[in-house]
Amino acid sequence: MSLITNPTIAVVAGESSGDLLASRMLSGLRPQLPHANLHGIGGKHMAEYGFVSDYPMETLSVRGLFEVLMHYREIKAVQTNLIDQLLAERPNVFIGVDAPDFNFTVEQRLKEAGIPTVHFIGPSIWAWRRGRINKIIKSVSHMLVIFPFEEEIYKAANVPVTYVGHPLAEVLPLEPDTMAARQELGLPLDATIVTIMPGSRLSEINYNTAAFIGAAKILAQRDPSIRFIVPMVGDKQRNAYIEQVVKAQLSDVPVLLINGASHTAITAANSVLVASGTATLEVALLKKPMVIAYKQTWASWQIMRRMAYQPWIGLPNILAREFLVPEFVQDEANPLALADALWKQLHDDKLVARLKQRFLDMHHSLLRDSARESAQAILQIINQSATGK
């Protein structure tokens, strides 16, 4: 139990995946601190635990180096106002959830002012931009990591660290029920189903959707009985874009558009075409074969490829340290290549069985009580700050 019964805890999550991950952390904190003031930037899942978002989370939901530059003034204004607000308020702890480019600046200013800072989900310095460790040392009082191999990286840099497991490993079942998911969506139990997930950010959808839909058209030509599911994010603008593209290009293909319910859409599938990001781990934890693809501006890609330290972009492959599932980036992510890779997964039962076992092993390795582990770490930090120890 915390020595402070009504602390102020500031949290910033920059997108929907961060909102979900932060909500797991808050689910462990709120019962122990029922009167805590929780505010900052977050989404609907965090709001379930009494969190108040001072700014719209969508302001930070921009991906890609040049895309961020286009929204720089708006993002910078929010960051500056938030820093000023928190320096005046002096919360008992600040927790930055992912969004490292935004949160590290906030964390550094607060840490310099003597406010404890926690960063939940370490940035992928093991994949690219290793120089970030120097920024982390200046900005972060304690790092919470979700992959087991990350602990040694931060210990070697003398950054206090706690491995809390990946919250998604707790939320998603070890044995997903494919038939129940198909019944829930009103789909034939014996159908061949491909779920298409071009991304949650508008920039991802803009760049990925054409190739993804093109792959679906090729598969439909090869086998007209294949059905497709496209789970849509909640934002009306994004929904309108996907609906416009899908309806225009797949008017003669059996495709089901659903709002949200991405986990149900994944569970119902035989294979998934997914944009690189957290969704790839969701697909793996739901034990489904997948093809990973990603497209962005040419300039952003040229910069990022020069910063990369490993050959993989998808989380399942990074965790496996091998190309467990196919990846296609930029020009390689063309409709024919994506369709061919999906076609192989749909017709290779031995491959599917092998992937399911590897994904099950991966699930067990990430399974911890992340809500309890993260809450205990944060409570300890608050207590240490209060006692001066």
C-alpha cells in the first residue's frame, strides 16, 4: 500500500495501443489508490479507471518522420503546455507510455525538476537508434519493459528496470476459439478467411491499403470462395477512407467490414495480412499465420533503413530472431508478393501447425501479471520519493 493515499499520477499515451497498455497498468494501480488523481493524455480504455485526458490523444497519433513534421507545431504546443502544467503541479510520478519522441522530452524536464519519471515500454533501441539510451539515462527514473531480453540492455546502462511481461499476453487466450469467432461474426464455419489489417493510424492506412486490397483481389481471383474481413478503427475519418477504398475496389468480393473487434476478426481467420506494429504481436498471440507488410514515404524509409540494426520489422520475428513469418517493406509490399505469401499459408497445413506451436511458446514467455508488476513498481517509486530514499 502506498504511503500517499491520494497521489497525483500523470500519464501520457500517444495512440490506441498505448491506451490499451496503460489501461492494464491503471487496472493494477486504481484498486490500491482509489483516490488518486489520474490525468494527462490518454484514451477510452484509460478513462475506464477514472483517467482524465487533458488533450485529445489523436493529436499524438502520427507516424513517420515527415508526417510528424507536418504536425510539428500542434504537437509541440501540446508538449510545451503539458510540461508547464506538470512543473507547476508537481505530480508524484509521471508515466510516459510509449510515444518516446514526445515523452522523453517531457520526462527529461520533469526529472531535472526532481519529479520521478517512469517510461512504460522501452523504445526499440535493440532494433534501431541505439543512441537513444543516452536520452533515456537523462530522462527516465525507472523503465518498465515488456520483453524479457530488454532487462539486460537497461541494467548494462545503469537504468533501473522492471520486466512486467506483455499485457496482451494476459488479455488474449492461450487457445483462441476460431469457431466461436466465426459464429459471432456470422461467417460460415468451414470458410477460408483472410483478415486484412492495414494499420490504425491514418498515415498507415493511406500507404498500405492499396497494396493490401490488391492482394485480396488476386486471392479472390484464384479462389472465389475466400472471404475477407476488414476490422475498422473507431475514428470516423478513417472508417470513411477504408469504406471508400474497399467498396470501390472489392465490390465483387465477399468482404466483411466490422467496427473494432479486431481480436475477433483475427481469431476467425485462416491467415492475416497485417501492417507492422503491435498488431503483429496480437496476431501471433492469437496463433494465426500472418504476412507482415509496411509502406511509408520514400524519404522516411530511406532514413529508417539506415538506422536499423536488425533485419526484422515484425515483433514475432524480432522475438523469434528469425523470419518466422514473411515480411514485405516498401516496393516489395506489392499485391502479387503479398497474395503469394498468403496463398502458401492457406495451403500448407504443416507450416500452420509449426507456427501455432512457436506462437504458443512465445505467448508463455511473455505471460506475467503485468498489472500487478507495473503497479508495484510505480507504488515503490512514489513511496521512495515521499520518504526521500
